[in-house]
Amino acid sequence: MNDEEWPSLLDNLQNKRPDALAEILYELNTQSAPPPILETLLQLQPIYDCAKVGEDNANLAIDIVRGCLLDLEPSVHDVKFPELVSKAVKHPNAAMRGIVLVYVLNQLSLEGSPKRPSNKLILLVLDELQQKETTSSAEVTEILSIRRHHWSKESEVLDGLVNLLKQNEVVRCRVYELGVQLARKSPHDLSVVEFILDAALAEVSSDDVLLVSSVMEILVQLAEQNHGLSYMERRGVLEIISKQVENYRDSPLSNLMLPGIMKFFGKVAAVQPQKVIQGYPDMLSCLFQLLLSEENPMLPIAMDTLANLLCTLQGKTLMQSQLQPVLAKVFGAYGEYLQRLPPPLKIRLLESLESIFFPHSNPSNELISLLGGWYEIIAGGQQIDHLMKLLNTPFADLQVTALAFLNKICEYDWGVKAVQQTAGAIEFLLSRQQQLDREVKLIKWLVVEKLSLSAELSPSDIVRFTAYVKEGPDYMPTEVNIATEGSN
């Protein structure tokens, strides 16, 4: 299309000619339009009218704006850029706004320039957090993260964030999420957004249970970082949260918050197990009650929490020394759960056990013995009968998870011995069952590979396992049909 023909095509769009959008998109895809035309298209109101949710041509309009940005490649540092994209970034259709935010993020990610975007652009980006619906919160966080050392000193931007903290709870939680993601990066970054985190922590004492639960979910991510956890300790948040556990059975409201509380303490335990095990006995008591309640809907979260408590060497040692009787009781219950729970919960339990038995580097004999003792409580002895039952189910995802756990325990001599002492286990592992899923075959092969390196197996078994490994996970023996006289 000649440059002179573009005005006529734009007039067709102004006059709402139905096929005008398709024509414009076709032209953009076949040849680049002049920059002035691209700038005009980016600010042309009829395009944005067509992009409203529910409009037949919304996707065409969105593709046109995307094409204009890619062809024009405007610099996000240009003072004219915010005005150029203002209609798109303020549009009620989240997909339209997302185009601009992705473009800004890509530009900032690729540039090594120390230049900073204007405050006006940053405020436009922040405006996304107060939209009714958004799919671009992650882009907002990344954009502010890349240029955090610039906007963090700008009162105009900080005032914008403070204003967002005065909006409804949905908007506030989006801002809390932004604050936590930025604070996770370093102690300095935490200090920059401390006013956001202070506002989030103040919500923990709210009477709005749903809001508190949402904020708890967000704060879990901050608790994973040592500097984040230290900040929350200084604010006394752990004590406030712990008090919610004390009377959870008598308080329906506290009961609703319990999943978030368990997740929170689980993340803390993964970083500082001693703090949780020695400092919050009410939380541990509540946790064990949940773990011993097979019908409790919070059983999966409780399983994950115990796995976090036991994923570190310090956590294992402290739990065994201080809570051995109740821990043994829980592991005994786990053995029963592996027989009775529905398949999805069995998978969740096996995944948590895989985390608990994950091998530490250079484990001591005491740790190896401890893990072996825990396993025998779960399995009812030094064997893998409970896993063999799971491997003979028709559920491929359950088979995969059971084999993944078996692969972990075969890191230890006692795990290899458990395989040896289970009737049919070695035969199953060496079998070539055509009906097994590809993923099941692969992880079964990994188990066999690990066993082939074990000094616990007999030389004859080592030969068989080694041959299996060499053949690969997908090998199938060739069937030979021998014809006999008189056969058809």
C-alpha cells in the first residue's frame, strides 16, 4: 500500500466499515506502515472501541496495536511514550493493557541503558493493579523491579503506591504481592517497600478472615527469605499468627485461617526449623492433630508442613530428639494412609515423603539409621510391600510417584535391602511391561540404574540390573513365533 492510501483506510475505520480492521491488520502484516501512520493508529479511538470485551473484532483490534508497537519500536524512555500508549494501557480489556505492559517489560529487559522511564509511565504501569480484572500483575512487578533503584526515590511514584494502599482489599493485596516480590530480593529492597509490608502486616490482625488468609498466603513468600523472616520477627508477626492456632477448634474464624497459617509456618520451618520446633509448641500440637485426622480436609497441607519441618538436617534431628513419640505415631498413620487414602492424597503423601527422605550430602551414619527407622515405621518393616501395591494400580501418576519415592530410598543401603527382602520386587523392576506409560518406564529404569550400582546386591542381580540399564527404558524383547507342522 502506498503512503497516500493509508488516510483513506483510516477513514474507513472512522466510519466503522466492518472490514476496515481486517484490512489494516493485513497491511501491517505484509509491509511496514510509515511511523506517522503507526502513531496515529496507536491513538485512534475507533480501534479501542472495537477492542472492548465481547466485541466481535476485539482480537483484530488488539493484534493491530501489537503490530504497531512492534513495527514502530518506540522507546519507553521517550517523553512522548506514555501519551502514545495511554489509550491502550488504560483500556478496560485486560488483554489490550497486557500488550503494552509486555512491550515495556521487554524493552527494559533488553536495554542496558541507565536511563529511567518517566514517572508518568511508572504510574500508568501501577494503574494496572487497580483494574477490576488483570492478568499482568507479574509484568508490573518485573517492570518495577528492573527500575526499582530509580522510582524508589521518586515521591510521585511513592505517593501513587500509598494511594493504592487506600483502595479495596483486592487492590491492596495486589500491592502487597508487589511489595513482597520486591522485598524478597535483598534487605535493601525490603527497606524500600517497608511501608507496603507494614500495611500488609497490619491486616493480619483484621477481623476479615478471608482478607487475613489472602495476606497470609502472600507473606509466606517473604518468610522463605532470612531477611524477610527477620523483619517479620521484629514486627512480632509470628506471635500474632501463632495465637490464631491456640483455639482453632473453638473458633470457626481461626479454623478458616489455619491453611494459610500452616503454610506460613511450614515455609519458616524450611528456613529456620529450630525457631518453629522450639518456639511454637501450639502450632506443632495443632499440626500433629491434623496429621492424625484422616478425614480432615487440611490433611494435605499438614503433610506439606511436616515435610518442611523435616527437610533439613537440623529439623530431622530436633524433631526426633524432642517429639519422637508423636512423630512415630504420625509415621505409623502414614503407613495406613498409603493403603486407604484416595489416589490424589496418596500422591501428595508420597511427594511429602520424598522430600523428607531426600538424601543430604555426606549423611552421617546416625542420620542414615534415623531415616531407616522412620521408613520401617511407615512400611511396617524392612520391605516395600506397600509400594508394590501402589505400583500394581492402574493409575500411572500414582505409579510414577511411588517409583520416585522408591528411587529416593534406594540411595540408602537399608532401602536396597528392603527391595531385596520383598517378594516379587526385583522381578517387577526387571520386567518389561508393554502397557506401562512412558514416564513409568523411565523412572523404573532410573531405579534399576541406581540399584545396579549398589554393593548390597548379589553379583548375579548386578548382572541382570546392568543388562537392563544398557538396554534402555523402552526396550522390549522380540517375540519369536515358531511355526509347527500342521499349523495354519
